[in-house]
Amino acid sequence: MLSTLYAVLFYIATILLIVGTGMKVLKYARTPAPLKIPVSPAPRTRAGVVQRMGREVTMFESLFKSNRWIWIFAILFHYGMLLVLLRHLRYFTQPVWWWVELIQPFGVYAGFVMVLGLLGLLARRIVVNRIRYISNPSDYLMLLLLIGIGVTGLSMKFLMPVDILMVKQFFLGLMRFQINELPMQPGVLIHLGLVAILMIIFPISKLMHAPGLFFAPSRTQVDNAREFRHMSAWASQLEDLPESIPTEEGK
Amino acid sequence: MARLEIDENGTEKYVVRDPFHIPDMECGAMADTNSFKAAPDHNEDLGFPGELLENWQEVAIAKMGELAKKNRAFQVYLDTCVKCGACTDKCHFFLGTGDPKNMPVARQDLLRSVYRRYYTFAGKYFPWLVGARDLTKEVLDEWYTYYHQCSQCRRCSVACPYGIDTAEISMAAREILDSVGVGQKYCNEIIAKLKKTGNNLGLNPKALRATLEDLEEDLEDETGIPVKLPLDVKGADILLITPSADFFAEPHIDGLLGYAKVFHAAGVSWTISSYASEAANFGMFIGSYENMREVSWRIRQAAKDLGVKRIVFGECGHAWRVGYSFLNTLAGPFDFLDQSYPIPQHIMEFTSDAIDAGILKIDKSRNDEFIMTYHDSCNVARGSAMGRKEGGQFDLPRKVIKAVVNNFHDMERDTIRENTFCCGGGGGLLTDDLMDLRIKGAKPRMTALQQVTADHGVTHMAAICAICKTQFSKVMPKYGYEMDNIMSVHQLVANAVILDGQETEQDDAPETVAAGE
Ligand code: HEM
Ligand code: SF4
Ligand code: SF4
Ligand code: SF4
């Protein structure tokens, strides 16, 4: 019964995540940028922009330059989470891919790193009064949600082991549209419930920063306004202005 | 960075000199600092309603939605902020005033909270969760106050991991305000004036001609050579577009004389246009594409009418942003100009090329009374570029300065180049009603200047923005400098350049700066 509920929950969450994020990304992609606004100094070529974005995505370059503490915690959290997510691929693949096997030992400890990073970010949010000032309840809850996911995940590994094979059967089943039993243990149920919530709120929350980053004109535009004329669809539709100086004016 | 210093009486004291000093937050510190609102006819001149509309709330919300559809930056920036806080200590207005609403993310949130309420799922159904709020008259007033405490300098955008640019949000907010009939006097009055006379000052062609003739006389008195400041000369090679402050304000005029000398020495024919006698484009400050386009378009018309081959911009910060980054979009294509030069070109690029070509005879010692530093104007630094290499907007002005002065010291690294602190008067804030804000906003820049004065004895600062120059000449006296301690870069050039046949007091032959030096 509960297994069926979780199965339905995950189908819905997956659809909302993919469709919701997809729609937002489409919206960003379709919204025109009327002017060239790269924050300079900016690369003069597309290849340069790819490098700039590469550094932003993999190293959080701007954050590194602007705030070292946030950067440290952000890197711990995001890279921890990345490893954790990759490690989780083992529950969706049979046989498990070789490189997923390879990162397995690191993946486990990455969970701690991720939670550590999150706790650091939470502490800053509470302790630094400037950041407390700009925080809304949702900002705290987002961190708590992720910490909750991390802690329940780690507890299944180190405190109250669960039947991980059953969990894997459940997810492999979902991928073939059949519902297998989940182990009825609170750790698993809470962990999976929180993950489903995260997936559902992803497209309607600030988590859209991940795809949004790739659509920020200030970082993604090439600095070549003088060489190439940049036009947006709506702007090219504006009424023509007179080509020569109107005679009654100014003379 | 507190340091022990000994003053002239021999007493020791600790002086705090830290441009990055983060003040204690003081809620509402600047809540009552407002610039005057525009009179109805000035709003109407720009195509906006004269007074606050009856259904302003509806119109404002609709306008917000429209802007989100028309401008990717606005849409993406509203969605992606994670409230990490990296930008919170980057704004000179927060550092100078301590008002938390002057922290960039808090400034964005004034509008984001309303956007969330009307345009997002979470804000519609769980407003308390995401800090969403209704658009009330108080909120509208708050927008007016704090979006006119942003100089659109983009320093926060450099710090943000997603490049979120508060300037874009500020511009959008001002456009929304204008669209419901709440305009700012300073900006709207000036744009209206420009549309009537061709410049922000309302200077008519006759007065402009008289001014230029006076300056020609001054130049001839100084050099003994008839250096011209041509106006409306058809068939000239170069159309100079320069801020109208260059025609009458100090130290701007001295910069204009510098351009004239460089053009003269380079032997090019050039002209100013009375129809487009303004580089500044306040349409940018109010976020209005249409107004910005209309103002820019005059440059196209003047270039066609005069039949010039090139366009060169004088020293002006936001004008160069519009010129470099937007002009091609707004008033292009410029297929009728000579394609072998950048369109438009900055006077700094022109002078730099002239130096490389060895055309200018320079006597650096004529600037020996000054120990210089350079203020990177933020619109040039973060909104445009110069030359062919990335970062040319930082290197070219320094190269030109170093070619004409012997004593130059940069201010602290994190207060210059892409991290430069705004002068505190940009973005449509250069009005007396905001003087308190301007003085406070200048504090980080002034503190960095005081540092190099203490360390290297710097006496003067050069800039290439008309607004910066006016702002500094007003606020520097509050920080222990004279109003003429701010200089135009081309003023330094004018001092050092020696024209062919010019009689000089000194006997020693001027050195010629050769190519590549
Ligand atoms: C392209 C991938 C991503 C990039 C480049 C990226 C980058 C960043 C950066 C630079 C920050 C600001 C620093 C900080 O506060 O930690 C941040 C914050 C955050 N990210 Fe990501 N992120 C990505 C993907 C994700 C994903 C997939 C999630 C969650 C499932 C996520 C969750 C968060 C959260 C919750 C915060 C806010 C932390 C806080 O409250 O301080 N990120 N991200
Ligand atoms: S653009 Fe400049 S003035 Fe405006 S919030 Fe950012 S740092 Fe402050
Ligand atoms: S740095 Fe960017 S993401 Fe972080 S709080 Fe400021 S605007 Fe938001
Ligand atoms: S006036 Fe000068 S420093 Fe200030 S906003 Fe403009 S360019 Fe920037």
C-alpha cells in the first residue's frame, strides 16, 4: 500500500521536475535579451564565454573572488552532493556502471562533506546579520530539507542499515513500470519522501539557479557589440525613426 | 586597517582607512532621502502618464509581467537569486549608509517580493514562506526611494555567482514607476530637454558656437596656434560626440581642449554636431529602451547629415556604455561609416593610437606638479570595453596617463578595474536633492584615495566620466581635498602635448613618445 503511494509520488515528482524545469528553461531561452549587457571585462569570443562559464560552474569563480567563506561551504556542499548523486546511480543501473563502482568509496564520505557544507551555510545564514536580514523562511527550509535528506541518508548507512537491495528493486521496478515493495523502515521512507519534495519544488524555487546560470546575459553574452549588431525580435519591430535631421528642429 | 599616524603637531593617532569597512546595519537610515519627482509635463514629454494613475497597481503589475517577457535578464535574475549574501557588502551605498535596503540583494528583493506575489506559484499561495508581498502605495514609495539610491554601477553583479545585475532590476523598477506616472525630476527633465535642444543643458546652437569660439581663443592664447573646435562642419572625417558638460564645466572643459589638441596634432578633420551635442543618454538610467533609442538615433542622424566617416566619443561613463554596447543595436547598422575603424571609437582609443604612432610630442614634466591616480568609471569598467584586448578599458586610460605624467600610483586592487567603486553620483543621482546620499556613497572611493594619498602622496585623481568629474568636484571637499583635485584624463594630455610650432617656456626639447613605449 505504502509502496504504491511512494511509487505514485515518485512518478508525479519526476514528471513535475522534468516538465516544470523544462518549461522554465524554455521560457528563459525564448525570452529575448534586447541589449548586450555582458559584465566586462568579458570574453570577446564564444569560446571565451564557454571558458568563463566553465569556471563559474565548476569553480564558482565569482564567488571565490567575492566571498571566501560562502565559497568554501558552497563547494563542500555542491561537490559533496554531486558525488552523492553520482553514487546513487547504482540504484538505477543493473549492472552498475564501472565508474559508479569506482567512486563508491568516496561517495559515502561525500555525504558527510555535503552535510558539513550545508551546516556551514545554515550557520552563516543565522549568524551573519546581513544574510539573516535577506533570508526568508523558505531559505532556511531549503537548507533544512537538504540537511534532512543528507542526515537520513547517512543514518541508513551508518546507524540503522536498511535492505538496500529491496530499495534498488523498487527503483528498477519503477523504471519498468512495475511496483515492487519498499522496505518499511522509517529511515527509507523519510529519506525518499524528502527527496520527492525536493524534486517537486525544484522548478518553482530558487533551485532554478542551476539552469538559470546558463541564461544570465551578464555572464553568457559575448563582448562584441561593435562588431556584430545584436537585435531582439521585439526591438526590430519598433517604428522607424527619420533617417535625416528634421528641418524645423534646432537649426 | 587601522594605522598609527603622526600628524603635523606630532600627536599620534589611529586612523581607520578601510574602503571595505562594513558598517553596522541601521534600518531605515536612508528611508527619507528622496529625489524630487518629475512635473507632469516632463513625464508626458517622454511618453509617460503625467501623474500617478488611478489604476496604478494594475498597470504596474502588468508592466512587470511585460518586462519579464521582453527582457531575459530581468526574468532570470528575479528567479535565480539564492540569497547567498555574497553581494551584501559590495555596494558603496550600503557601505556608506548602513541602510540594509541598500544591500544589492535587498534592493532587488523590494521588487522580487512583489513579482513573487503575482507571478510565482509559491508567492501566490504561500506568500509568508517566500517573503512575497502585495503591491501597496508604501511599496511603490519604497521603490522610488531605494531604486533612486542605486547608481547602476554593477559592482554587485561582479560579485554574484550568477552575475545577477541589480542595475537591470533598478532600471526595470524605474521604468515601472514611470509607466504609472511617477518619474524622477532630474532624469526626466534632462531627457525632455535633450529632445528639444540636442543636449542635456538645453544649450542652443548659437550659444554652443559662442562657447566653442571662446575656447578656441583660449587655446590660441595658450599655444599661439589656431586650434579649432569645429561645429556642424559637413564633410568632416570625425564626428565627436561628447557630454555637454565638456562645454562648460570644470574640469571637463580641459578634457575637451585635450581632444582638440590631439585631433589637431593628428591632423584629422573633425566636428561637433549641434543636433547631437550630447553623449549622455539618460534613457539608460530610466531603463527605457524607447527613450534610449530616440536619444541614440540623433547620433545616427547627425552622422548621416554631416557625412562623416567616423564617430568618436569623448570622456563619459554611461555614454560610453551606451556607445560601445548599445549604439549598434539602437541606431545601427552603421554601414555608411568607414569600416576600418571601430564604430564608435573612444577618444582614449584614438589618443592611444596616436601615441603608438608617435604623432604626439609630449613633455611629461609639464604634469610634474601632480601625483596622479586613476578612478575607473564603473560604466566604462563593467559595462563596456576599449581596444582589441579584454580589459582594454582599464589598460588604455592608464597607458595614456602614464605617457603624459611621471607620477602615477593605482589605488588598492579591489577598488579599481572591474572592482571599482562608483563615485556615488552615477545612474541619475547627480542632483542636489540627493547630496546627502552622494556624499555617503562616495566614501569607499574616497577612503581608497586617502590611502594612496597617505602611502604615495597622491594629490590628484583623473577620470573619464562627466558625471564622476562633477560628483567628485562636489564631494572631494568633504573628504579633505580641493574641488580641482579631480581631473580629466585629456586634461593631462592637453597639459603635456606640445603642438608643432607651439612656443614653450622651457628650452629643453620635448621628448617624442615613440611607438610601443
Ligand atoms: C549547475 C549546477 C549548480 C551550480 C553551478 C550551483 C551553484 C551554486 C552557487 C554558486 C550557490 C551560492 C553559494 C551558496 O550559497 O552555496 C548555490 C547555492 C545553492 N545551491 Fe546550487 N548550484 C548548482 C546545482 C544545485 C542543485 C542541483 C541543487 C539542489 C538540488 C542546489 C542547491 C543549492 C542550494 C540549496 C543553495 C543555497 C544555499 C544557501 O542557502 O546558502 N544547487 N549554488
Ligand atoms: S548596481 Fe551598484 S549601486 Fe546598484 S546595488 Fe549594485 S552595487 Fe549598489
Ligand atoms: S550574490 Fe547573487 S545570488 Fe547571492 S544574494 Fe546576491 S544577488 Fe542573490
Ligand atoms: S558617474 Fe562615474 S562612477 Fe559613477 S556611475 Fe557613472 S561612470 Fe560610474
